[in-house]
Amino acid sequence: MSLRQRRAALWTLLAAGFLFVNFHRTATAVLADSLARTFDATGSQLGLLHASFFYIYAPLQLPAGLVVDRYGPRSVGATGLVVLTAGVVWFARSETLLAAFLARAVVGFGGSVLYIATLRFCANWFRPDEYATMTGYTVAAAGAGGILATTPLALAIERIGWRTAILVTGATTGVLAVAIATAVRDRPARDGVGVDDADHTPATLADIVANTRAVLAEIETWLMGLLLFLVLGVNFTVLGLWGVPFVADTYGVSVARASTYVLVGNVGFVLGSPAFGALSDRTGWRTELVVATSVVFALSYATLLLIPPLPVVGAALFCALLANGGVALVFTVGKERHAPAVAGTITGVINSLGYVGAAVLPTVMGAVLDAYWTGEIINGARVYTVTGYRVAFGVATGAAVLAVVAAVWLHRREAKATGPIAPTGADDYSND
């Protein structure tokens, strides 16, 4: 097997693990009705249940980056999937809302390392001018997980029930954990044949502290984090929780049919990151594309405020998630501002800030919807008003406008950048 084929195969294993991370963090949109009936949950409680994944996932992104930089993607990725699998099994067998809340937090704990481990693998195995493209493909893998969490999951729930459907995914991630531990290697050998991890010296604690301080001291880091806070927060709230109920309640369609419109959004997620990553690597445009796609993101959610015809809803969700792929270029911007040995650290910092948004906004939008609830319950689940959804999407649109401001500010500052910041101590073992 050639080096090109080997690195593609190993990346596929890690990316498949990340696919299931996104499956579980967005599955609550389709599961919402089932969970509301099972646990007699309100909108706020469903928001908290959905966000429990992110309460753990978000703060662990910085530590995850440090751990991946020190121990490598193979060990960290495999261990994370083992923990995720345990949480999935617990969630599927939960009998109380509290148990389900804690189980989803465990799923978030295990899943917190997969994205950073995969990007660290890409930094080690691929050339710098391939990194944005591979980041795009990695995010596309997450989009594929989002697609599985829409209509396919809805159909599976109708046939075998939500608990069994979730248990099947747990068995799958358990197998993937074994495959990653067995097959993946952290980096290619110096001669380009086979793999050899023996000569990598991990960064010392002093190196890690110094590099973390350097990352946190930059205004650009916080601007990239704010962008992800707003964009990921809104998208994962709508696509991961309230998108399906919004379509079902507002347009009077079944959950299975409503999930197809969220599926369309996830198709945008799949296509956007590879397309913008490849375009960015080809043209050298980074923050220019971030600004352009943040504008598309804002316009998409402004359209949903109007409660447009259903085909337009699908198009707006598609564009919002397509734009997510352009905004994700901030990971490439962050990597290029620092030497490769700090790749996990900068990714972890801005990713952490992004998923704080995904932890906060579901509860905010759930509280808004509860405030406009008229008391109507159908099949054990609350039905929310059009006015409530309009106000909730107003919150999303306001966040999107703020994202445009942050993108423009980042672009202006990045245009003045002078070059990457060297790390302290740790060696560079990227495959140039």
C-alpha cells in the first residue's frame, strides 16, 4: 500500500469516529418527540438535555488539544471512542431525565477529542497546502453523521424504537475504537514508507504552558472563537434540536418528513467544507471566504424569520450549513498563525469557544419557545407557536449578524499578520 493510500485509509477510520460524534450531538432533533414522551420533558428541559453533550464537550477542547499534541491522535482517538460508546449505551438504557442528561455528558466527554485528533493526524500526514482541504473533508464527515441523524434515524426509530437504534450506533463506535487503536499511527516515517512513532519527543509541561499562553494572548484567537461560538452555536441548535420540531409544528408535517428538510441542511454541511477548503487551498483566500460565508449565514437565518414556504426553508438550511464550511477555515487560519507543534492547542482553544455556543444557545431558544407555549400537547410532546419560533430565529439572526462583524474584524487584523509564531521546545513532525 502506498503512503497516499495508507494515510487515506487511516484518516477514514478517525473521520468515521468523528462522524458518529456529530451523529450523537445532532440526533436530538429527530429524537425530540420520543424524548419528550419518554421523560415528559419541556422545551427548556429538552434544550438542557441536548446541551449536556456540549457542557462537557466545550470546556474539554483546550485540554483535548494539549493531550493530542502530547500523546498523538491514535491513543487519544481510540480512548475517546471507548468513552463515547459507554455513554451511548447508558443513554439508550436511561430511565430518567437525569440519567439521560449525565449519559449525554459522557458521550460529549468521549467525543471531545475526535475532531482535534483527526486534524492533528492531518497536520502530521498531509502537506501544508493540503490541510484546508483535509479539514474540509473532516467536517464533511461530520455532515454525513448529521445526515444519518435525520431521515435515516427517523425511519429506524419507526421500525425498531429509539433505544435500539441508538444502541446499534454504540456497537459501531466500539468496533471503530478497536480499529483505530490497532491500525492508526500518529505520523509517517521519515523515509515515507511505513510508520514510526518512536523518535517523537512530546512537549514538556513548560512548553505546553508557554504555547497556550501565546495562543490565548492573541486577539485573533478570540475573534475566531467568537465566530465559532455564534456559527456553530446557532447551527447545532437548529440542526441538532429545534429544526425538526420547527418544521413539524409550523408546517403541520410528520417528524419523518420534517427531518428531510434538516437532512437538506446537512447536505450543505457535507458539501461546504470540502468545497471551501479546496477553493481556499487553490486561491490562498482564507479570511476573505470567512467573511463572505458569514454573510450568507446571516441571510439564511434572516430568511427563516419570514416563515417562508417549505422549499425555501430547505434552501435556507442548506445555505446556512454550506456557509459553515467557509467559516470553518478559521481552523486553517489558526494553524497557519502557529508552528505545527501547536496545531492541537490552537484548534482546541477556538473549538472550545465554538462549542460553548452550542451549549448555551439550545437552552436560550428552548426558554424562548416555552415562553410562547400555549399549553397544546400532541402525542405527549409540546407544540410551539409560530410566534415563538419567529422570536427564536430572531435570536439566531442577531447572532449571525454579530458573526459577520467578527469575521470582518478578523479579516482586517489577519491582513496585517507577519507570519507564524514559533512554539517553545516541541519538535515539528509534520509531513512536508
